[in-house]
Amino acid sequence: MKELFSEIRGAVVSTLVLALVCCGFYPLIVFGISQTLFHDKANGSLIVEKDGTVRGSKLLGQQFAGKKYFHTRPSAASNGYDAANSGGSNLGPTWQKLSDAIKERIEAYRKENGLKDTDAVPADAVTASGSGLDPHIRLRNAGLQTARVAKPANSAKTKCAC
């Protein structure tokens, strides 16, 4: 009986020591190093204005719907590019809901960028990333949006203060 309690005590002490090291000391050390050496990246690569207002992150997309903006990838997050709802849609390639959503996005993309019904649409213009938050688009996608983005700037009659 004495040997049994000795074994149990050793197991409990080992568990507590490992829990303290793995769940306490190690995370604190990694946190300290990341805050010291990589402060900007460790805190989400935030975009901060001069007045201290946080405007977003360099790594997360934002919903830009106006004609004068390049449109990022669609978001799979339920509320736009809300990082709290990060994740893919979990819809497989055979799901009708995904197929319908992509068809709608293709039609909208062609319409807003003045493309013909037969013009190919880049995949990154109509499909979300795995996290649902990735804003990055490929060069071809940006090239197809260039005419739309440049149009409001050319049509606006502004005076140059050169």
C-alpha cells in the first residue's frame, strides 16, 4: 500500500511540474520574446493612425464595396472580415450552396468590371481563402479591376494643387 501511494505521489508531482513548465513558464517566455523582438507582428500587424486609432490589420481583409476600391477576396467569415469568425465555409465542391454562391459572384464581378459573359473570371475573385480573412488578390484579378478603379478618378473634376 505504501508503494502505491509513493507511485501516485510521483505521478501527481510530475504532472504538476510539467503543467507549471508547459502551461506557465514556457508560454510566458515565448510571449516575452515575441513582444520584445517582434512587437508589431505579435500584436496582429495593426494599422494605427497618427491619432492612435486602429484602422485594421495588414494581414486581414476589409470589405470595400465602392467602385473606386480594389475588391479583395470574398470572406467566408460570417460577418464580413470579422476575425472572431475566422474559418472556411466548410462547403465541399459538390455542394449546391457553394456552386450558387460562386455563380452569383461571377455574375457580379463581370457586371461591376464591365466584362463580357464569356470572359474568364479569376478564381480568387469568387472564392474565399481557407481562413476567410485573406485579402490578397493575384495580379490578373487586380488588372481586371484597374479600369473600374481608375474610372472614378478620371471622371472626377479635381484641381491639382501642384
